[in-house]
Amino acid sequence: MKKEQVPQDQSKTYSGHKKVIYAVNNQGHYEAVESNGWEPEERVTLAAVDELNELTKQSRKNVEQGVSSTLEYFMYSRRFDITGLAQASGFFEWQVKRHLKPSVFKRLSIKKRLKYSDALGISLEELSHLPKKDLFL
């Protein structure tokens, strides 16, 4: 992409910030250029946020019905998926999937729960209970 072609679409997902994109200048060399957004990127980002919000709402229902552990709710409300939470917590994906079951999660050691609470940025106490109202929605 040429320097003059870097999109400047005033993306609301950037919240007034700018992003650096590398583009080719007139001499044919790469140069860092600031962009304040790109409309297709904004659409995809907003769709992903909407999907995570829906997953958060559904996981709240799953926890309330005893189908899932609170870990599932916090995973989605903190914008993680199974792969991301596995990477952030140090568990394998199959372990995270298993820990989403309430019967398995309630038997986890404090040490394992602490790994999750650290990755999610919440306390052990918070991890054990659904909040009264949804986060980030």
C-alpha cells in the first residue's frame, strides 16, 4: 500500500486513537504512517464484539442453569475464547474446556483457580460467583 492510500476513515473503534500501518513512500521504502481507522476493519471489530457480548449473555444463562461454570462467563466477558484463555493461563485447551463444566471447576485446586483469576484480572472470590450485572455489555 502506498503512503497516500492509508485509510483515514475515523473509526469509532479506535476511540480517537491512531494505529501505525507500514506503507511505501515515494522512494519505495516502507515508512510508518498513522491511520485513524478503516471502515472494513471497524465492521469486523464491531461484529466480533457483538458476538462476544452474545456469548457472555448465553454463558450467564448457562451458569444460572448449572450447565457451565463461572469460568465460562468470565472468559467471554473478559473477551477471551478457549484458545486465548488457554494461552493466558498456561493450561491446554482440552483442560480449559473441561474446567468449563461446573462439577470439574468446583473441584479445582486454589493454585489452578489462581492461574485463571490472574489471566482474567479478577480475584479468586470474583471467579467463584456471577456478578449481579453483566460486565462490558
